[in-house]
Amino acid sequence: MNNNLKEEIIRTSGVNVLKCMRCGKCSGTCPSYGEMEYHPHQFVYMVEKGEIDKLMDSPSIYKCLSCFACVERCPRGVEPAKIVEAVRLAATRRQGGNHLTAEEIPCIVDDDTPGQLLVSAFRKYKK
Amino acid sequence: MSMNEFKPKIVAFCCNWCSYAGADLAGTNRLNYPADVKIIRVPCSCRVNPLFILRAFQRGADGVILCGCHPGDCHYTTGNYYARRRMTLLFSMLDYLGIEKERTRVEWVSAAEGAKFATVMNDFVKTVTELGENKRLEDLRCKK
Amino acid sequence: MQKIGVFVCHCGTNIAGTVDVKAVAEALGKEPGVVFSAEYPYMCSEAGQNLIKNAIKDYGLTGIVVCSCSPRMHEATFRKTAAAAGLNSYMVEIANIREQCSWIHKDIKVATEKAIVLGRTAIAKVALNTPLTASSSPVVKRALVIGGGIAGIQTALDIADAGYEVDIVEKEPTIGGKMAQIDKTFPTLDCAACILTPKMVDCAQNEKIHIYSYSEVESVKGFVGNFTVSIKKKARYVDETKCTGCGLCTEKCPMKKTPNLFNLGLDNRSAIYIPFAQAIPKVATIDADYCNMLKNGKCGVCSKVCAAGAIDYKQKDQIIEEKYGAIVVATGFNPIKLDGYDEFAYNESPDVVTSLELERLMNAAGPNGGTLLRPSDKTHPKTIVFVQCVGSRDTTDCGKPYCSKICCMYTAKHAMLIRDKYPDTEVYVFYIDVRTPGKNFDEFYRRAVEEYGVHYIKGMVGKVMPQPDGKLLVRAADLIMNEQVMINADMVVLAAAIEPDKTARPLATMLTASMDTNDFFTEAHPKLRPVESPTAGIFLSGVCQGPKDIPETVAQASAAAAKVIGLLAKDKLLSNPCVAHSDENLCNGCSSCERVCPYGAISYVDKEFRMPDRTTKIRRVASVNAAVCQGCGACTVACPSGAMDLSGFSNKQIMAEVDAICR
């Protein structure tokens, strides 16, 4: 249970995890489901329980395509993809600097990283 | 009178169907709000004549709050809309006369919103207490 | 000279715990006009009430103030007490020193001071009270039921049973509503038509009940006990009195490609139609959008074959005006439109159906004569997937935030019926929660799982993908296995949320009955008055008030009927005397009050006045209909000359209260 991290995730994502009614439609709709160790609905639940460290250490955060299907279909407007993005950001921040520089990207990227993730990362960091 | 001891006089007009019931619910749930608030029951927020509010300030009230049903929920269908319009005009006139806008307020509190009633009253009393005593419109002849 | 009595209640320790009741009684005893002041542990008890009665008699009190709980609780009690002692019941004021004082303040000094202020405010008001008498108005001994589904039918039957006239207004050509479309009912699995149609026949045969089918309410005027309603009888182009319901016209009609709305458009019917075999009234109706004769003036087959000569192409809409003492709303529900849910492919594939469509597909009178076949290729489905909560518990724009309540049970019913009739069919139900509160409900659901082998999987379906081979690929997460599942289904059944009928909102406006944000009618009290609308004389029956299954609907329908009977049994209604009145000498005839009155209670009359110079003059002045006025007071503020005032809440009284608080 890591409350500071939990608050940080909730603040950066802007998501109210308590709105989740555990229907699992996010995971039912996720095209990356099979690739992920923790699935979208688990992201929401684990953030609520404060189990952020497990999420940050999991490769799942890089398997999310940021396709936003879960955000589109969630009946309660919870927006799981934004949580994944926030955990990803927290993981990056933990590694040191607050930002990725363009030079750093090639070292992190391997062939398995989905291209869409890069697009999503740029969208996030250009702000 | 020093500011620490200042206890504002607050007149709250509550409509019988929503806000008065909301105030009752706040009581039933034992939700605390300052004793400075005294409630006058009216059938509907539209019963509140601007004269009542002027009278309150004249007699030394430090703040007046009007509570009614949420828009669309008025027991009399449209009463709260009338109240809203009348109070908008009245409050801007009072502001012009030097009664700060913060001393007057319209709030919608339903019969189920006991917690909201208490929150609103706490907040309103705090605001009025910070503003201090109302001197502008007070009729000194009324003071004994 | 006012003689006011003050009675301070301890309410056990509820008040006395934080308010020094003795000090309050003492302080209020010194207020001007107060001649008697006392405190007592329970003022509302019989002994407490006797204390009040005796004081009224002994001291000749002209007004009393009871410092006790909220007036919403015991105002009526103390008014009766006063009346019993010969004091006008409107000479009573309540100072709320429990809910608005003792319960919210912990400090005894602060609470006692406030209680004294509240008490003196009530004293200041009661000193200006005037005796009021409630006026009475007669009750029209006839009820109107809007909606002819099971709710409306049951309410009408019960009211008629008590000996009162009832009219049912139904917008469809037949009564029966949604229940007539349903195949079987849970949890007993008896056939809906078998239990509904006898009730429909009872309605038709009961001489106290009149059915206005294919009709809608146009306008509502009046007030409790005396409503005037205009009903529009839509032109059905068939004379109801002549048609025998033989059905020959429907056979001969050449326009066979008209969508059959009773079967939800799953098959076709003729342009002249009788919705279903047991329709009440069993009278044909012409669908003007499809009839060739009405559209182009060519055809006239039905008129030629009708032996009774009932066809009348020139029929017009007809307006009927009736008077009623009470109105029951039973407008019912519809499944929501699923256009916002592309992921379930409802608009893409005919094999994705709603649960109500499945009812028709499985019904013996349905498009396939009771054999469950895929709508696309009429083959037998081997795998069926049910999706629960489609649009229910959904806070997005296309869904409904509430639970539709009936879906868990009817899905269990569908699954069970399919497994029973076609054991080779695999049935999967994707659920979020299975909600089965109700008598024998959970047992029913467990039977579906344990005896019929229905596969229940926890998790919402994410996507339905129609395949080129006609199959439907269903993707969902199995939350308990923690894996994603893919099912190749032949049919997908969506448990669409239910919403109030679209006609309910305009009707609520006509009735001035309030609605919640979901367009369900609000009840007068969520727990204690569940079948009455806050608007007097309007009663609620069935799903128009909130999602309900059939047993609950019938229970509420009978409850509403009981309330209506209670109202109609009265010969006269006493109205609230706290209504507006105008001082004709001050009224300048400006019409401001007339414009703000939401009830149309104010009218203008020409009256003769004697002028100071001894001439007479006709002046236009406001006159309030006390029976229509509800006492909101909007007019009192709108009146520029101060002629309008409200009894019980007069300008002077409220001013006196303001003064007492600010003193």
C-alpha cells in the first residue's frame, strides 16, 4: 500500500477509481489483453488498493496500446487507459529525471514496443 | 465588540417542501451548523418578498440566505425561478447600496440534502463572520 | 387583546438534553401577550395534549405556540388538539427546537438561547394569526387511468370493484401493454397471455370501466376532486361500434408489407390490423402511413369486404372532455434505443436482438410460431450469448444510471427456457452482478445454473464482431478466471435498460406532477407515500414511478387503486385555507399576479366601487379561486400595490418573524 503514489496516480490521471463498478468491460474490450500481466480492470482496482509498485514493475504498462477502447466503452466513465498512462509516467519519473529527452528514447525502445505507445508518450510529454 | 466575539445574525428563508425538510434532515442526522442561523418557514421560495430581506438588514441582520427547491423540482412548478430572478435583481441593488454580495445568497437544497444544508450554512456563517457587522442599512432607530 | 400560551416539549431528552427547557418556558412567559407558559416531557402524548387543551379553556387562549419537533412532524397533531379545545386550528404555531436546535447544537447555553429566539419568533407570528377555515369542494366520483398495461388494468379493475366509474386511456389500439408481448413470466414460468387476457376481458366486460383505446390525453385542467381532461381519440378509420373483429379485412388487405409493431418489426402485417388475437377492444385499426386508400385514394378493399360496414376512411380525430376526481398515471416503459452501443453490433446484425425481441421470437404467436430461429437465416441457434446491463448502471450519455431491476430475472428465464426446449443449445450469460431480491427469485436463478446448465460468466462483454460466416464473435473478460474469452455465437441477446415511456414527460407537465432526472414520476414520500404524486389527486402505478417486475407492478397498481378509492369515497374535500387573497381596495388591476400564477387560480372581475366623491365606478380587480390556489405566494410578491397577501404566511407575519429574529 503506497498512499503517496496512489494520490499521485489519481492526481496525474484525473481518474476517480471509486466510480468503477467492476464490470470488466474494459478488459473485455482490450486488444492487448493477452499481452498484459495486469489487465485494465486490475489497473483500476490495484490503484484503488494502492498497489502501485506492482503495476510500475510490470511490463503491462508498456503493453497498453493507448487505443482508448476501454475509455470509450466504460459504462461508468472511469477511463482506465489514463491510469495506465499515469502509472507509466510515475515509472518514468522514478527512473530519475522528470522528462524523457528525445535522445533517451532509442535506448528504451525495443522491437516489441508498440508504435502507438510512442505516439501516446509524445502526446503526454509534449505538454 | 471585538471580532472574536462577533456572532452574526443570519436569517434563513426556507421553502416548506424542500429546504425546510432538508434542514430537518440535517437535524435528524445531527449535522452541526452555527446557532446564528434562524430559519423562517415559507411555503415557497417565491413567497419571499424583497421587502422581507430589506427589513432584515434594516433590523440588523448580518446576512440573509434564501433556500428553495432545485430548479425544476419546485413543488409549485415555477416558484423557485421567480425567486431566482427577483433575488438576482435585489442582490445587485443591495450590492450597489453597500451590502456586500457575500451577505446575501440563494441556494437550492432538496429534502434529501441535509448534509448540503449544513455545509451551506457553515460556509455562509463563515463568510458573513469574516465580513463583520452589517452597518450599512441598519436603522439605528430600531436599536434600543 | 392576545392571550398566548407557550408549551415547551422536552421530547424525552431529545430536546431537554441540550436545551434548558425550564429557562425557555420562563423566558418566553415574559414575552408580550403570553399569559401561560409550561413545559412537559412529551407534549404530543395524550397527557401533553390535555395540558394544552386545559390551558386553552382555563386561560381563554387566543393562540398557542408549541416549542417542539419540526412542524412537518406534529403540526397537524397540535392543530387537532387546539380544535378539540375550541380554538381555531390555524391559531397554532410550532417553534422547531428539536431538528433545528437541540439536535444540531451541543452547547446548552447556545442551544437554549437559540430556542428562546425561535420561540419568540413563533410568538410574534401567532400574535398576527387569523382564524382560518378550510373551504370544501365536491369530488367527482370518477377516476381516469392513463395507460392500459397491467398496471392500468389492475388499478382500473380494483377501482371499478369498489363501485366507481373508471376510464382507461390507452395510446395503442389495444390494452395489454408490455405484458401482452411477453412470452412467459418469472419465477413461475406461466404464460403471460394466459394470466393477462382474462383481466383484459374483465376490463371490457365491467360496466364501470370505459376503455378509450388509440387515444391520448390532450390537456388536464382543475385540481384534486375536480379535474377536467380532454382526451384525443385518434382516427382509426374503423367504427368501433360496428366492427365485430372478424379479421376478414386484415386477410384481404393487399398492403402486407407493413412492419408488425406488436412483434417489434420482426415480421410484417397488413395495413389494416388487429394487434393480436386477444386484443381488447377487438377492433381493426388502419395504419394511415401504409394504407393505400388513405395515402393515394386507391384500393378500398377492406371497405368492400367488411360485412358490418365499419370502415370509415373519412374518420377524424375526436376530442372528448370528461371530469374526474382522481387521475392514475400508468404510462409504463420501453427498452432504450441501442444506437449508442456500436460495440454490440445491434444495428449491424439481425441476430443481435434485445430481450423483448427474444420474447416475441419465442412466443407461439410471434414471427416464427414459437420456434426459436435466428432472424437472419431462420436456422436453429446452437450458441446464444446473453449480455446483461446493456445501458443500465451506465453513467455515459447513451445509458441510464439506474439498475433496470428486471433484466437479471428475465435473462435467467430466457436461458432456462432455451435450455429446456433446446438442450443442444449452449447458453452463456455475461453478468456484472446477478440481482435477485424477490420471493423465489434467487432459487429460480440457481435452478438455471444448477439444473439447466446455463454458463454464467462474470464480466461485461467488450465487443460483438459479426463474422463473414454469419457467426457473431463475442469478446469478453472472465473476471474470475482472469482471462479473456472469445465465443463464437449464433445469437446475441442484449438486456437493454428500460426507460419511462416518452409520453410521460409531457404528461407530467400537464398534470404538474414532478419527475426525477430519469423521467420517472416522483412519489410524495419515497417510503411512506410511494403511490401518490406530490400533486394532490395524481396517483402512480407501475413502472412510470421506477423499474418494477410484474408482481410489484400489480401490488403498486392495487395500492394506487386503494388510494383513489379513499379519495372518491369522500363527498367533499377540505382544501388548504392558507391561500392568497386580494384586497380589492388596493388592487389596481395590473394582471401581474395573474401572469405568475402557475395554477391559473387568479382571474379578473369587474366590480362596482363607491368612490370618495360618492360616485360609483367599475374597476377591474383580481379574484382568487380558493379551491384552485395552492398557496405558493408567487402573486403576493409580484403584486406592485401590495393588495395580494397569503393567509397563514402574511406579509405582516413574516415581517414580525424577521423582527423577532433580529431583535
